[in-house]
Amino acid sequence: MEDIAKAVHGFILDEFLPGEDPAELTATTPLITGGILDSISTLKLVVFLEEQFGITVEAYEAGVDHLDSIQDITSFVQSKRAA
């Protein structure tokens, strides 16, 4: 679980928040509702998750319910891997 969170945290910092203080991005920071991710960056995140963790994210899953925080993303990836 921690490996997933670390990988996602690093990806978001590198891709969408370059130069930001890593400590400012917490497990519960709102990504979509907070304006960090827009539709294009959410798509980039989905591609990253699929490639990094070997999962398939359906179109209806690529939204606020599953991708709005690192905590949400970690739980989502774990559930997809377990299925």
C-alpha cells in the first residue's frame, strides 16, 4: 500500500506540481476537486496507473470517486489488483 502511495505521490509531484514542496501534497489533498488535476492530467494519471500497476481503469472509474486523493487512488489500485 505504501509503495502505491509513494509512486503516485512522486508521479503527481513530477508531472503536475514541479517545484512544489513534497510535504504539501498529502494523502488526503484533493486532486480533482482541488484543481490540481483537470481532464487531461487525469487521463495522464490513468495511463500511469495502468502501466505502473498492471490494472485497467474503466472510463466510469476515472473520476472523483476513485482519483480525488492519493488515499483514494491507493485504495482503488489495491481493489483492482485484488480483483
